[in-house]
Amino acid sequence: MAPQAKKNRDYHEQTNIAHAGRQYCEHGMVNPGVYHASTITVPTLDDWFGGTQKYRYGRYGTPTLRALEESMAELEGGHGCCLYPSGLCAITSTLMITLKTGDHLLMTDSVYQPTRKFCETILKDYGVETTYYDPLIGAGIKDLIQENTRMIFLESPGSQTMEIQDVPAITKIARTQNIVTVIDNTWGAGHYFKAFEMGCDISVQAATKYIVGHSDVMMGTATISKELWDNYRHKYLLMGMHAGPDDVYLALRGLHTLDIRLERHMKNTLKVTTWLETRDEIAEVMYPALPDAAGHKLWKRDFKGACGLFSIRFNNGKREAVAAMIDHLSLFGIGASWGGFESLVLPFDPSLYRTATKWPHEGLCLRFHIGLEHPQDLINDLEEGFERYNQAL
Ligand SMILES: Cc1ncc(COP(=O)(O)O)c(C=O)c1O
């Protein structure tokens, strides 16, 4: 162990994040080496068959990969972590590893859309049936459980529409029925939402977002409970999954500043969303950290903070007016990702994809990511956008 490794004490999470992966650092450095390896040789035949050597082949892991895996497992509060080349890959692989033909899956209706598409195509072809449930269902989930229900998939807050789920109520029921619960924990980033304390068995993240934090790497993580770990890891390795060392290094580098970045994202977002609530053009600001927002009570109970992602619903989301607003923003690019240092905006319409419940509103909505710019500059940009919006109505 490197001399600068943490002593065996209980530290605050901020300290753990800052020192994440230090047990793999050498020569007094505070970052681990980036091992580029496919071939890893062993000294003797006995070593090969005995399996005593810690590292045997690039795909099975290197110190660089271990540093991130262990750091993520510690952050999330799970037993172990598997790394993937993207967040979606972490989700789809978790579904494939955990489910088999004939199983039934309960999926939140507010799930990230590509996850939904995977269920409706590949998973369906493999004979797994999916039922979508209202994200606000809470303990009512028990009425949807079938004899063959094997997994409940949660995402809180929901993609785009930001519903906060009653995770403990759902996981409590799942435990009594031996059903695996998986949560897409990208919004809480493992720092602001403790999936395992809330009873989940698996927490997946698009590390592409806040863990990496700099909009330059795709990565997924799946953190697993002790009970499921051996089976999950075994199948993960069988599937040939791997994440490249340079990307893993960048994810670990991003992780070291997660606490301070999230704090600033939240501060900026509270400023912008509080201002948005005063605008006549807006019917609803979907940001659970706002005291009068939907889901605020549950958010306050279960989350330690909020990130920079939220949505708005207009009083009149006419396409031409929304286009006039967002096509000419200076600081918000129109883009699919989030979690980086930059602000982004994305148009969406939930009525096009929701199935468990009907979206009762008309018109386009916008999802925003608030980056690390000065919030007043962002507000000024949006104010000019609203002028264009009003002229185009
Ligand atoms: C909530 C959520 N989960 C998963 C993903 C997928 O992550 P990736 O783009 O790394 O595949 C995204 C991407 O936008 C997301 O927003």
C-alpha cells in the first residue's frame, strides 16, 4: 500500500472522494498509473493454474480499473462495481445478466428512452415481458407484481419529467418477494442519492455525466450488492465487457472533484430555477429541490442534494416559439448529454412515449442542464430567449 493511503478510519464522504483510488497509487504520486494492458504474463505454470496472480489479462482488470471500481463501490455504498463503455451499456447488460426468458420486468414509465427501446426490442425478442408503471406508484407497485416478476427498474428523478419515486416503499415490497431492484442513479451520481441505503440491489450510472464531469468520455458503472455480486461479476466477465484505461483514468480524475462540482451545479440551478418560477411563460419548473416543486417532500427525505438537471413546461409550448427561444441562445447548446461543465438545453414531448399514464399537457417542454457558468449570465441569456419566444407566439 502506498504511504499516502488513507488510514483505516471513518472519513467524511468529501474526504473519501478526494482520496478515491489512492490505494493504487505508487511512488508517492496521488494519481494511479494508466496501465495499457492486454497481455499480462505470469512467471510459472503453477502461477497460471493456481490463479494466484492478481492481474492475468487486460479484460479482467488492471490497477487502473480497480482504482475506479473500488472508488465507485465505496461512493455508492455497494459491494463491488463493474465498468462499462457507456451508461446505456451498463443498463442493458444489467438487464441481460439479471433476467432470463420467461421473466417479467416492471419498468418505470419515466425511464431514459433508450432503456425503454431496449426493453421493447432486444429484451422482448429474448422472451422477457415488460410492464411500465407510473413512477409515482410507490407501494402500489405490489398490485403489478406477477408470479414471474424478477426485477423492478427505477429511475429517480425520472428522465425529462423528473418525478421523484418513493424508492424505499418500492424496494421494501420487492425484498419481501425476492425481486431484484435496479436504479438508474445518474442524477444523484451516487453522492446525493444512496441507492443501497434505500434498499436497492444494483445502482447503475451513466458515469459519462457527473462522474467524468467534463463531457469528454463515455462510461457506465454498475454497483452491486454483496448478495448478487458473485453471479453478476461472473456473467459480466463472460460478456467480455471492458472500459479503456485512458477513459477510466479520466473518470477517476473527474470523481475527485464530484463533491465541489455538484455543489456548484446545485447552487447555480437553484438561482436559475427560482428565477424561472417568476416567469409568466412557465407553467411548471420540474426541479425537486424547489420547495413548491412536485416531489420536493420525497427529495428532501431521501436525497442529500440536487444536480444541475431540470425541466420546464410552458403555458404554451408552441414549436415556433420554443424554436425562436432556443435556436439563438448564446450559452446553452442544444444537446443530449448533461453532467459536464457546460449548460445545455433539450426539447422533449412526453406525450410521444409515455404509456402507463397519459401525459396531460400539450406542447413542447425543455430540459436544461445548468453548468458552471455564472448564473446571472445564464439568466440574461434566457431572458433574451423569452423575448424571442413571446414575439413568436
Ligand atoms: C438517465 C440516463 N441514464 C443513462 C444514460 C445513458 O448513458 P450513456 O450516454 O453514457 O450511454 C443517459 C444518457 O443521457 C441518461 O440521461
